[in-house]
Amino acid sequence: MPKYYFNTSRTDDIGEELPDDAAAWKEATLVAGELFKDIDGKFQPGQEWSLEVTDAQRRPLYLIVISAKKMG
């Protein structure tokens, strides 16, 4: 089974074995949601947060970016 890594500001050194890229995307959305809940109150307007998914050879597959702006 292929291995995928989920990197934020820290590099994922463990990775996770998943059946395919589609499963890695689904896992990335779940991980992003959970991590974003954990930074509640720490994420402020003007900041950006990202989660990068790479394959076993560390080639980028997906990038989820969340940014916040104060309007007005």
C-alpha cells in the first residue's frame, strides 16, 4: 500500500499507508478539519495555514491553504 505524508509547519516523518491518491485526499480533508479546530483562537486575520500531502517519494500531490482577511 502506498505511503503518504501530511505536512503542516512540521514535516510528517511517519506518514500513513492508504490505498490511493483519492484516499489520501479524503484523509487530508479530515486532518485539515481536525487541525484547524485545534488552532481555534490562535488563527487570526492576516494569517495563512496550509497542509501539504506528498507521496512516498515526497512529491507534492495536494495543498490545502486557509487564509484569513479582515474585511472593512
